[in-house]
Amino acid sequence: MIDLNTAGARQALRMQQPDEEMEVRVRYQGRIFDITFLPDEDGTQPTDPNDHPVTDEQAKGWLRGEWWYHHIMVHIRNHDGSEIDDVKATCDSYSCLPSFSEPYDIIVRLCDELLKEHPF
């Protein structure tokens, strides 16, 4: 388990392969979260509108397979790591993130939003 507030978390929270799902368990604000990186199966392309526009040079890199799009899912868990039995949402996600982008701030934001729904 990784402490989300450490410098090493930024490096560990990056999708490593374009076609392989990856899950990392983190501790943040006294809670446990599962961070899942999912391959893009929607066929997202650099010309598609999204929150992360790319330069022409980056688009050429995508065509050469130098980077890819992926999705991030964040699940909040109980303090002991067990699933939360609640009617409120225990998961939040972010889609169409380029692999060259830094996902750390997005992950922290998703965790913070889930903490608002599930305070101590």
C-alpha cells in the first residue's frame, strides 16, 4: 500500500502498459482507496474533444504508438480495506487521460470528492 501524500506516489500512480489494467491500493486522509487504471476501449483519438487537448506533435506520437489514452477509477474503502456497504457512490472515475499526463492531481481530487460522500 502506498501513502498518497508521499513523493513516490506520483511515480507509482502511472499506467505502465497501454493494454493492461493496473490496480494500486493507497492510503489517504486515513482511508483506503483502490486506484484502477483501465485501457481505453472506446477508440479515443487525439482529435476527439476532451479535457486534455494535444499538440500536433503529440498527436503524431499517438499515431506512432508512443502514448495512449486510459481511464482511472477510484474506489473508497473502509479503514480496514473492506468494501463500504452504503447506498452512496463509492467510486468515481476520470476518462480519456493521455498516458503522458500526470494523473496524481486528478486522483487526489477524486479521492477528496469521495471523502465528502463518506466522511469518518
